[in-house]
Amino acid sequence: MAQTKSGSVLLVEDNQDIAEMVYAFLERRGYELDYAADGVTGLHLAVTNTYDVIILDLMLPGMDGIDLCRKLRDDAQRDTPVLMLTARDTLDDKLVGLDAGADDYLVKPFEIQELEARIRAMIRRQRGQMASEALHVGDLTLDTGTLTVTRGGETLNLTPICLRILTVLMRASPRVVSRGDIEREVWGDVLPDSDTLRSHLYNLRKTIDKPYPKPLLHTVQSAGYRLCELDG
């Protein structure tokens, strides 16, 4: 799909009223959209086309949003930003969505202006990658040009948001970065709720640290987080 001035969006939503509202609003705002009413069609479009953002409902016929997101990340190896829509507001439900590879979520009912603000922020982040540089902390490396992350020579797969968090921490290493500074660097002016950063940090730690004997990502109580090798 050709890139437009505003951006290209795939909307996967089975509620016709919500889909029509979102589609009409975003189209008027200059976005180019494709639409799917079920998970199977949504996954097919997501892996055969290129989009700036995917808006993905959690509950879908055929294949739910969690399975679709996992297949997009794990099987298709696509890093398209995913904004998940959910009627469920519990922490566990949010964690499941973020763990599947979603970058952000919005709880129904939502204001259409907030949806667009989050889409714009995701597109700015995706298009605004920094010039290529190689970052190193211990045996962990990040090439910001190719977005390749390795530890001990093994390639690691991270979601786009985890990549941005890792970039912030690696550039600051070994300094401590506050929670607020991470959120501003990653999300800009459209900040997520209090669970989102913690959930992404959990997933980041699970990928870069859990399989290895020496942890690199450390929580500094009441101060923030830092990425470094500690003695001992």
C-alpha cells in the first residue's frame, strides 16, 4: 500500500458501528485504510501489505486479536505497530495483549480524537528512527539502523516499543533513567496508563535477561531503571 501524508492503517474490528465510525473519521483525516471484520482476513492483510499502524480489536471471529498479534510477530516477523482495542480493563488482560506483541491499547468506549492521537504518535515513532549506530552493554548489542538486537551472538526478537525502551536505556547506560523520562522518550506527549511501561519492561527483561546467567536490566527502587553490568 502506498504511503499517504497521514499514514496507512489496517482496521480489524467486527463491531460494524465502531468500524464505520473509525473508518469514516480517519478517512476524513487523510489516512488510507483497509478493513477486515474477522481475524483470519485481518492477518492475511497484515502480512501481505505494508501499513503504518494496525488497529486490532481483541475479540474477533475466526481468530482473536491475541492470536493474530502473536502470529504477526512470531510467524510473519512483522514489526508493524499494533494498537489493540479492548473492552476489558483489567491488568491481566492488558498484560496478555502486550505480551502478544501489541504496542499500545485503548479501552472501549474511547474518544475518537484519542485514537487518532495515539495513531499519530505511533506513526511518528515508526518513521522517526535515528541514524544508524551500534550500542553495546556487556554482551548485548543493538544496531539502531537495522534494529537488530543480539546477546552473546544470539539474535533476539523485540517488539517496536521494547526496542525503543532498550535504545533509551542503552544510550543512557550506566545511568539510571526515571520512569517519566522513559515514558516521554518512548510515547511523547500521548502517555500510556500506569501499567503499560511496567508491562513492556517485563517483556523486555524476559527476552534480554531471563535466558542468561547475568542480568543487565536493573530496577533502582524509587529512581527508575538502568542497563549495565553489575559486579559480582
